[in-house]
Amino acid sequence: MRNRHAIVYWTTFGVVVALLAVAPLVLPEFWRRFLTEILIWGLLAMSSDILIGYTGIVSFGHSAFFGLGMYGAAAALITMRPPSLWLALPYGLVAAAAVAAFVAYFSTRLRDIYFAITTLIFSQIFYVVIFTWTEVTGGENGLTFSRPPLAIPGLFSVPFTSTTLHWFVLAVVVISYLILRRITQSPFGMVLQSIRENEARTRAVGYPTERYKIVAVMLSGLFAGLAGVLYAIQNRFAAPDFVFFLVSGEVVIFNVIGGIGTLVGPIVGAAFFLLLRETLSRFFTEFYLIPVGVIFIAMVIFMPQGLLGFARRWLNR
Amino acid sequence: MEFLHAVPYEQLLIQTINGIVTGMILALVASGLTLIFGIMDVVNFAHGELFMLGAYVGVLILAATGSFWVALVAAMLLIALLGAVLHVTTLRPLLGRDPLTTILATFGISLVLQNYALWQFGPVARKISEPFTGQFTLFYIQYPWYRLLIALLSAGIIAALYLFLKFGTYGIWIRATTQDRVMAQAMGIPVPWVLTAVFAIGSGMAAASGVLFGPLVGVNHAMGLDWVLKAFIVVVVGGMGNLGGSILAAIFISLLEAYAALFVAPSQAVIVSFIVLILTLLFRPTGLFVPTPK
């Protein structure tokens, strides 16, 4: 039984990844970019799923981790000559991890709703700091920089095309998925899931739940920062808008639409949301959030499992 | 303490009054939020949007009738009605589910309402004119009476809420529902409708603060965001679900921000409230203004 599941699972996995890898070769430029963007937002949403779906705590502060990843990458790409991809990544990750450690330390003291609100307020702290500290962050205008080449030091160095960028992003997202999947199935992940089911009992059994939650938030923030670095590389700018809490709200929406606790669900949710936005903004122009909001409320009420919720058990086996 | 002497005491006094005035409005917003949270376990993300819509309804009715007071009362009633409708359609189906789902639902509501306001009223800020323009001299500046009136009215509305909860029949129903929902139901209290009424009252209070605050700043579609964030800070610092605590916290934080504005730009003074929040979480995560739990 177990074997058959593994075969079906990895075949599906391989087919989906192969389709995503081939897609930029057949899609026109606009949709190629769009698909890359879906993957990046999907990675951000997936990082948040560690908290929402597996630990049972909703973070409304992921924009801070995402944004700091962006600004960290920006710092590396602006100050270092020549701009290097392999410097942007650690800079962004360190920035996001530092923020995540800070947020995790304070917000995990609170539970449930209180956690959601404090993460939200913390992300706003970083928003205000970035928005007002004009000399360093560029304030409202943000920072622009050039895209680093795709390079392995000593081997080769080519500028990114939209296709190679897509493959690079796809590789990062797939690797992140595999790591996160492994983590959720590890003993550590099991403790997180038992915190979700019953925190008091988990503590009573002897696990220091606060410490587990801090690590979970940091882990989640690290991957959110990774998504931020990718977004910075794709769009060649960092702006305070991406630190604003509405981005965090969208991340939660991706999760709920796609199905929490599945890891791939949030990517599907991001794809669904972005496609919906693309379609609806043709009819509703910038007011597309009205129908999106209505659909979201309806899904919270009538379809709390999300689009992939039916496959949750299968995906986590 | 050198820098303290640089600030004349008149400025300190003016900022104290300013702080108390904004603190009272913030207390009005936050007490609606606390009421909804304490009684219903619902974190109302849409509270800022109800505040904003209240201000808009105030603008429209003021333009139609010319009376500020009619606008204030009508905005309260209309937004309370809207709150009741929102509760029945979106929050009641979520009764008994994880409280976190209510955050999601109200977040959806806030998206819809905010973009509706942008669509309906456009991005240009509207202005509510003050009901009276009298001023008095406070040291070297002319201070409008209206600001003091806001503080008094806010205090009056909060006091009315308190008396209603304490002595009114329906107030007693509400408190009974908070204490034990199942038992209240068994005693014949229509719990779902009590919850709807609470949401409506909270919405009405948000609308009232929106109309009262409208004359001080322009009314625009994004005005709710700032306030709801501040109100969340207040609610956490004051102790979730604790009415008295949030009022004290609202005044405390507004005063600190007003004093901070003497030294730094107002946009950076916000950071003071964040610092208060961090310190509260560090040393008293149950809230600053609640008795120490035994």
C-alpha cells in the first residue's frame, strides 16, 4: 500500500514539475512572467502554511519577512559590485531570519487570535521603519537595482532571460517544497502538528511548545524571505508596499483558498487568486478586490477545506 | 534630561490636551472592538472600515440635512444596521467554529467594504464641517472647542455603554452570554440575536467615532486602516476583552504619542506605541491595565 502511494505521489510530482518546467517554452512572454510570479507568491504562501496549517497559528505578519527578504537582497545588489546572485540570497535570508527571530520571540508568547494580531502589528512596525527611514530604504519610492546574472563562480555567468529565471525560481520552489515536506514529516513537524491539535497536552507530555513555536515562526520567516529575494530578483525593485499588512492578508487568503496543511495547496491558492485577479480586473478594473473578497468570504463559510483540502491526507502521507 | 527643558511647558500642556482628545476617540473605537472581542470571541478586522463608512454616511447625511447631530445619529443607526446584516450573513454561519475563521471572514469583509468605498466615493478626501467653530485661547494658539466636545461625547457614549451593560435588561443578557453561552441559551436568552446586537452596537460605536473624528481630518477610504491598527495595539496593551483597560490604554498611548510628536515627526511618533506594545508583551502579556491574575 505504502509503496503504491509513493509511486503515484512521486509520479504526479514529477509530471507537475515537468509541466511547469516546459511551460515557459510554450507560453507567451506575459504568461511566462505570470507563472514565475505565481511560483514566488506560492512559495511565500507555502512558508506561511507551516504556521497556519501545521502549527495552527495564523500569521498576519508574513509581509515583514517577505519585505525584509526583498530589502536584504536589494542591499546586496546595490552595495556589492558586481551584483551577485549568491550574495543577494544570504543577505535576504539573514535579514528575514533576523526579523523572524525578533517577531517569533515576542509573538509566540501569545496564542490564537493574539498571535495573529501581534504578528500583524509587528509587520507594521517594520513597515513604518522602512517607510520613514528614507536615507537607507528610499522611503515611499523604494529601491531599484539591476538584476544579477545567473552565475556559478568560476564556471559560467549568463544574464537571466525570462525562461532561465523561471527555471531558477522553479528549482528554488521545488527544493523548498521538498525541504518543507520533509520537515513536516520529521519528529519536529509531528510536534508542531500536535501543538495544532492540543497545545496544552503537548506541553504536558513534556515538549517545550514555546520553543517549538519560535523555531516554526523562524523557519516560516526564512522561506518567506527566500520568496522575497526571488521577487526582488524578478522585479528589480524593493518597495514598502510589500511590507504593508495587506500582503500578509493576501498570503492568508492564498492559504485558505488553496487548502491549509497541504503545502501545495497555497501554491494552487496563489494561482487561483492571481488568475481571478487577472480576469476580474478586466471587468472591475481596480475594484477587483470586491468580488475577490466576496468569493473569499464564501469560501471561508462554505469551503473551509479549500481547493486541495480533499487531498490533504494523501499529500501528507 | 537636557532636552526636556528645551520644550516649553505650554507645549506640553497643549500636547496633553491633544493626547487626551485623540485618546478618547481611540478609546471609542477600541471599546467597540473590545466589546465584540470580549463577548463574541470575534476579532473584527472590518472595524476600521465600519469607522470609515460611518464617516462617509456622516458626510452624505450632513450634505442632505445640514445638521451634524442628525448625521451623527443617523450614521450610528445605519452602520449598526449594516453591522447586524454583516453579522447575520457572514459571522453567524461561523458560530462554533475556530475563532480564527472569524478573523478571515472579517478580513474579507474589510477588503470588500474598503474597495466599495473607493469605488463609490473615489480617492479624493471629503470633509465634514464642524458643528460649531468656536475657539478659545490656549496660551498662544486658538484651540477649537469642538475638540474638547469630541472627548466629552466619546466619554459620554462609553459611559452610556457601560451603564447599559451594567443595568439594562439587554445589557444583562449580553453579560450572561459572555459568561456562559450554553447556560444563557438554556435560560431562554436568544443568544444568536444577542451576538448580532453586540456586533451592531460595536459597529454603531465605530461609526460614531468616524463621524466625530471626520472634521479633524479628511474622510477617505483608507482612514480605517490606521485606526484599526492603533485600536488593536490598544486592545492588546489594555488586555483583550477588558473595557476599562482599553480605555486607559487608549489614553495612555495617545498621550505618549502626543509627547513623542514634540521631538520627532508625527509619522515616527507611532513607533512609541509599538514600543509600548513590545514592553507590554515582554513583561505583562495579559495587559497593562488588568489586575494581576492569581
